[in-house]
Amino acid sequence: MGRSGSGSAAIPAEVDVAVIGAGFSGLYLLHKLRELGFSVAAFDEASDVGGTWYWNRYPGARCDIPTTDYAYSFDPELEKDWTWSEKYATQPEILAYLQHVADRYDLRRDIWFGTRIAAAVWDEASRRWRLRTSEDDEVSCRYYVMASGCLSLPKKPDIEGVGRYRGEVYLTGMWPHERVDFSGKRVAVVGTGSSGIQCIPEIAREAAQLTVFQRTANFSAPAHNGAPSPSRLAQLAADRDGYREAARWSRGGMPAELTDVSGVIAPDDVRRQRFEDAWQAGELFAILGVFSDQGINPVANEVVAEMIREKIRASVTDPETADSLCPKDHPFGTKRPCLDTGYFETFNLPHVRLVDLHRMPIATITETGIDAAGESIEFDAIVFATGFDAMTGPLVSVDISGADGVTLKDKWAQGPTTYLGLMTTGFPNLFMITGPQSPSVLSNMAVSIEQHVDWVADCLLRMRADNLDRIEPTPLAEAGWVRHSQDCADITLHPRADSWYMGANVPGKPRVFLPYIGGVDAYRRACQEVAENGLMGLRLDGPAGPRCNDGVIRRVQPDVAMVLDLVASLGLPAMESMDAADARAFSEATAATMPPGPAVGEITDGTLPGPAADLAYRLYRPASAGPHPLIAYFHGGGWVLGSQHADEPFCRDLCVRTGAVIVSVNYRHAPEDRFPAAVDDAFAAVQWIAVNAASLGCDPGQLAVAGWSAGGNLAAVTCQLARDAGGPVITSQLLLTPVTDGDFGRPSYIENGEGFILTAALMRWFWDHYADEAERAHPKAAPLRGTLTGLPPAVVVSAEFDPLRDEGDAYAEALAAAGVPVRQIRARGHTHTSLTMVDAVISGAPVRAEMAEALSSFLQAPARA
Ligand code: N01
């Protein structure tokens, strides 16, 4: 049976809170909850405190977040009586710090060491968890907190023959307590992640021969370790509280300035300078933040990746070894990058050899060494630095059985589902510290741990005050958070890599991005809002009776939310407060800040005859050989703003995705030319385009009309006019968030009337400029009120947070009811403007892909009579 740190006490039968783990999380939890008057017992398999820093004692083990930041901040007095000796402290120093914390707050008396909690069962009748240790002791608790760490379950080396080897075997994640002496020995290290990269230079110092087996080359930057950063120390001395608060509200958990320099657009000298500065800084967040877009744009990412490869080639003398050490199979940052001290240079030593497993795969481990590609290499010791079953592994390794008898392992068989990474449905009163779908491993863990512990403590305090004793996330809230977390990952390059973030390092583990990548700041805001909104999404119960404010905390796509936040922060005047000329200038200036869109084969300008005057057009031609399908396109802008080139990024994107020639036509604008001038121009343009299709290099049998917003209105009306006039034959129509009616009473006008860029007020302003009240019900202004039979097949896209959502949906439904083939696409989490923000709002790309695919399938279908 395990004993408490004080030495004698047996495991208590009953406590308010049981905490699993005595690392950074468990220690702070124990301290905090005890201070709040809860009875707490903590359990750890280890014989002392430290968590990850207890187990990972391999040579060279250090933190790679500066120690000024990788420390508790909850007690200024604690900060005063601890001084770090290095920028990146060694494992013994960090362990000594955690031991100091345990002593300072007298924590050991409530920690049972050498005690593994093997199973946990929820008992609904008593509303308590029953935990069982591996030695069959039981403890009953109201709340059960897994503070068991994200990287605490070492992965078993999955290599043929591993059990046969007779020499010394070491696992970096379970390193012996006594010193290991490699002097004069032939040593193998398998694995080149952070652990391998830290221990390889140290082992090379002692060993007679060192052979490194590398499966995936890893990006690493020099740590430039030394004294703690004078500038960080100065900032802390000047304003400790301000510094810590800035860390809490930062992207990664360390105060840092975010850049808006794009790796795609910035000139070479700026890119080089930013990279060199980050390289010199020797900090992970610096090298991960050289460019604003390196995490989402492959081109920007490759700029950084190649600069790192240049550094590797410059450090390693043998060109073949250098080439093997250059990572080429994953974007930089999508596997966790490392900070090192002399890692690449180690391969210049005569007794160090790199075995690139892509060129020389391991056949088997033998009794005496490793056989790789026909060569038998003998070793005295093998070090496995092969990583962990990360994030979910430590949680599901305990046999946790929830309210309906399902185990956590079974519930998560297809990947973890959590609410805020803190709780999971079906497992009441179970909390996780830095669980899956929380920032955790992507952040400074010290900051994320404190935030989780504080949140849990506040929650328990509140429940105690409100006479409640049961808490569980609702399925709706959990599904919403899982989706949001996934949305955040999907706009990044991360899903492209076979990383432990994706569960890809453990055979059979579901491929799901595990942590939350929206940022520490965004995450903290979400947790705060949940708390402020009556613990939204959490079902509470107890003597005071049940209560629940159900809901989803984040529904807008993460990159759309960033745009909205940015726009809100600029405090811009409302467009409807301007006159038309100022509004046009403003909208053109905004468009000029947007990425240009993908390259197309050719862009040409021209004019075509209109009813009143010539109309300018811009033509986008694919790079492929023609004849191409042809799309007549009408820009958005409420009939007031815009031009033939206003929607250029969207037109280029449409051109590339559909392989069609896009002819974007300007039309007369209001208020100078009111209804029906724009419609008359649009119809005349489509007639001209149809007649001239062949001379434009297009297939006259594949003509579509398309438009966004007011342009969607013109496209829809044009189809009705063409049908009524008996031509031209239009094979399909694409209506992107179109105006289809002048009715402001639909729910989407009320739900989304403010805060999503196109406001209800602005839409009224557009209508007022365009058409008189009496004209607005005319089918040429409100196509929803026209006859819809016999119209071309339609792709209708509506956006969830658009005032025009419901009229777009109504048009799609009315078309379908009239027998028109319709592909209705509802863009979840999008706004009226976000789908056209090509390369700025990444989450719009899959919607545009679906839209283009649907349009192409209609275009290719035989034309309807
Ligand atoms: O583990 P890893 P780690 N045959 O999974 C290879 C944190 N940490 O312990 O990439 C051959 O990163 C595997 O190859 P591949 C940090 O978050 C922090 O190094 O799967 N090779 C990879 O090279 C880190 O990310 C610090 O192709 C095999 C390596 O083993 C996380 O912990 C220090 C193999 C495993 O790398 C995990 O790091 C240390 C096989 N069968 C760790 N199986 C700090 O500095 C695996 N590999 C704070």
C-alpha cells in the first residue's frame, strides 16, 4: 500500500477531491483546493513529487520554455524565494523547484506516493467516484481530477525483436535514478524527437561509439542556453503582475508580440532578418512566429523550413548526413520542433553515426544489437527515445467507468471528445487538467495548468456555494467544442503531419488532432465566457435542484472570428453613415489589403455593349487548354459598391477550381443609376457573353451565371429573364449568399443583424439606394417572388451568420419545390463576407471547393431544353 508523503497515514476512505498526479498540476491543485477548505488526497505512482520531471531524468533533459516563464505565478512570494540559474533549467533544477514547492506549502502530507489509481467507477446513487488502487485500496471522492500529464505514458518501442536484446536498455521517459555511465560503451539511440535531440549530444560526450537511428528528421533550433534572459528578468522586476497577466492572455502562454508579416508577401531581406532574429532568440515561440502565416500557408511555411535546412547543412560537415538530418516530410511546426545544444554538430564527431531509417530500415533487434539493411551493429546499450502515448494515453490507461457504465477508453475509441478539454459527457464530476482539446502541449504548460486549476477551483467553489454536487457537460456543448477545436486545427497545416499531436505515433490510435490550437488567449476567453454564462453547456444538479444553460460556446469559424475581432478592434465608422463615394473608397481600400487569390492562366480586360453605355469586364482564363466552360460573374456590393475587379480573389479562385473562364462584368451602380439599371446591364452582358462564347475561347454549351450578394441577386434575376426571353441558354447558376427578397423580417435579419460586417442597417442602406419601396417586391428586384419553374440548375450557398441566410435558403427551397435541380450549401460558422476572403479565411476553402464541384457537375451535365 502507498504511504502519504508524511510517511505513515493510510489512504483515506473518503475525501472531497481525489487528484491523480503530483507534478505541476497536481501540486497546485492540492494547494489551491486545500486552501479553499476541500479535503484532498493526491496519488502518484512515483516515490516523490515532480511528474514529468521525476521520470525524465535522461542526460540533457531540460525545459524548452524559458524558466522565467515555466514556473508557477500564483504566489508572488514563491517567485521571490526561487531564482533560476539558467535560461532553460536542467531536470534536476526543475525537480528541486517542485520539491521546494511541496515543502513550502506542506503538500506531501496529502500525497500518497507509490500509489497507482487503476480504476474508477461513478456511483450515481451517492454521486461519488470510487477509486481503486492497483493494490486494491479504495477511496471515495465527490470530485475526481486527472492531473496525470499529457506526456506521461511512454510508448512501448514497437520494433521487431525488442524483447530479445540482452544489453542495457533505457527509456528516456523512465530513466533510472542512479547515474548511467556510458563511458567506453557502444550506444544506440532510437528516436530523434525532443528527448533524443536533448540526450544525443550528452551521450556522445561519454560513449565510445554512438549510433543514432532516425526515422523522421526533426526541425531544431539552437537554445542559446545561458543565464536567464536579462530582458525578461527586467520586465518581471518592473511589473511582475503585468508580465504574468500578459502571459495569461497571450497566444502561447508567454508575453510576445504577434507579427503581421506574411512569409508569402514580405520582401526577401525582411524575411531573412526576421528569421535570423528568431534563430538568435533561441525560443520556440520566436521560431514558430517568424511569419503570421507560417502555420497555415504552405508557401510561408516552406520559407522558414528551408532557412532551417540551410542552417543544418551549414552545421554538418558530411553532405549525406546533413541531407538525412534535413526534415522534408512535414511542414515546420506540425511536429513539435526542438531546441538543442549542439545537436547537429554532434554528427561531425568521428565516433557518432547517423542511421537514416528511410535508407537503412531496422530489420530486427537482436540479442546483441540492431540489424539494419543487412548490417549487424553491436551495442552495449540501447536508449529508446521513442516518445509517448500522448494526451489520451494517461487518461484511458485508468479503467474509468462513467454514469452509464461505459468506459472512457470505449467512449474515446474514435478519438477524445471533451468540453473545453476539462470534462467529458457521461463522466460527471471528473475533471482533466490540460486534457485533449485544451491548449496544453501547444502552450507554456505552467500557464495552462494554472488556468485549468483556477477554473476547476472556481467551479467547485461555486457549486459548494449553490448547494450543487453534480456537474457534467451536455452532449450539445461537448459536440460544439469538439467541432470548434477541429475547425481550429483544420485551418492549420498540422493535420498533414504524422505527429503525436495527431495520435499518429501510436499504431491503431485514431487520427485526430488532440490539443486545442486556437491559442491560450482565445481559450481562456471561452472558459471565462462559459463561467460568466451560468456555466453554459454544463448540467448541474444537487440538493438545490437541477439547472442548465445549454448551448455552444463557439460557433463562428475561428478564422472568421479573428477577422470579426480585428474589424471590431479598428473601431471603423459604419458604412451606412457614409455617402456612396466614401463607402466605395473605403471598400476599395479594404479590398486592397486582401491576398490576391491564386494565379490563373491569363487576366484580360475588355468592354462589351450595354443598354446605356459600354460595360467594362475582366476576364480570368485558366492555364489549361480550352475550350473552357464560361461563367458570367456579377460582383457583390449592394448594387452600390464594387467593379469588375472588386471580387478578384474570388474570381481567380473560381476560375482555378472550375477550370472555367470567368467574365466579371461591371454594371451601373446606385444611387446614380437605380433599379432596374443593374439588372438590365446584367442581362445584356449575359446575352453578349453567350453570343461571343466561342470567340472568348469557350464552349457555348456550358454557360453559367454567378454572383455574390447583390451580384447573386442579378445572377438569379438574369436566369429568370433569359428563361422568359427564350434565351440565351444558361446551363447553371451559382448564387453565393444572394439577395433574393426585400423582406427584413426573416429571423436571420434579427439574429445576425449586427456584428457580422454586413449588418441589417447596411442592407437597408443598400436597398434604399437601389430601389423604391414599391419596386422591391418586383421579381426583377426580388427573384424569390418570381416564377421559378424552368430555371437552370442552381448552386445556392448561404452562410450561418449572414442576415441574408434565410432568404438564400428560401430561394434554394423554392427552386427545389419548383422542380429545379438545386445543390444547397450551408456554410457553417461563416458570414456574408467570409467566403470570398480567399487565402485570408482558410475555412472558406472547403466551402468554395464544394461549391465549385457542384457548379462543375451542373455545367458538364447535358444542357436542358
Ligand atoms: O518523443 P517524440 P519525445 N522506430 O514522439 C521515433 C516533450 N518533451 O520523447 O517521428 C524508429 O517526439 C520517432 O520517429 P517518428 C515535447 O513536447 C519536451 O522526444 O515517429 N523510430 C521520433 O523521432 C516532445 O514533443 C522536452 O518517425 C521511432 C522519436 O522516436 C514530447 O515530449 C524534452 C519508433 C519520438 O519522438 C515527446 O518527445 C523532451 C520506431 N518504432 C520531450 N517509434 C523539453 O525540452 C518512435 N520513433 C521540455
